[in-house]
Amino acid sequence: MSEAWDYQIRITLEDTCAAVARRDPDDPALAPLAAVLRKHDAQLKCQFDAFAGYVAEAEAEGTERYPLYAWTKATIENPAKEARYVKSFTLYVGGAEVYARDLAEALEADLRPLVGGAIVTDLSKHDTNPANNPQPPKRYR
């Protein structure tokens, strides 16, 4: 019997659009994307900003309670990774970071026509199966 996993959609935005989305996701330059997000009650969350928020929270609350702190801090301090993650956005649906497969597939289907255009350069769907997700390198465990 297979497990029922939750899913998450991530998109990569064109450089200029990524900077705009981080400042103002309702900017008219992002109108086609914003229309899809509204239809699905979805919001953008920049992955770099999420990582930086995790690090800041860990430092304020005590890093011992944040198992991914060292790995995440190393990521945001690496200029090459910063350049990648400032363009990468996780899509939350109804405020949730992960959601049912049918919600993810509907969102993915409506976003697919935007891929390769002026706003969205890439789209991916991820599941919560631990076997399909990266684990911290040994030096960060």
C-alpha cells in the first residue's frame, strides 16, 4: 500500500521578476502569475528569504532547537547559492507549505503555460516522501 504524500510547487522566476516578486508580488509586471496564484489561493515565498528567516529565528531562539541551522546558514552565506535561491519561490496554498496532490496538480497545470515566458523560467513539484528530499551533508548533522 502506498503512502499519501503531500506536495509543494516551486517556481524559478526570471531575474528581474524575482526581484519584483520579493518586493511586491502584486506588481502589474507579474499579472499573469498573480492571476494563477489568486485562482488557487496561493502565495509566493522566496526560498532565500525563508532560509534567512529560519536562521534569524534560530539565532534569536537558540540554535540547538533548529537542526538545520548550520546547513541553512552556510547556504545563505554562499554567494552562488544566494544567486540561485533569490529566484526560487515556494508556493503556499491556503497558507500551507505542503498540500494535497490534487491541489498541487491543478496549480501546476495552470502555471505550466507560463514556463519559458517572461516571468517563470522553471517549475517543479515535490512530495514529502523523505526518500525524495535532500538530507543535510554529514558535516551538518
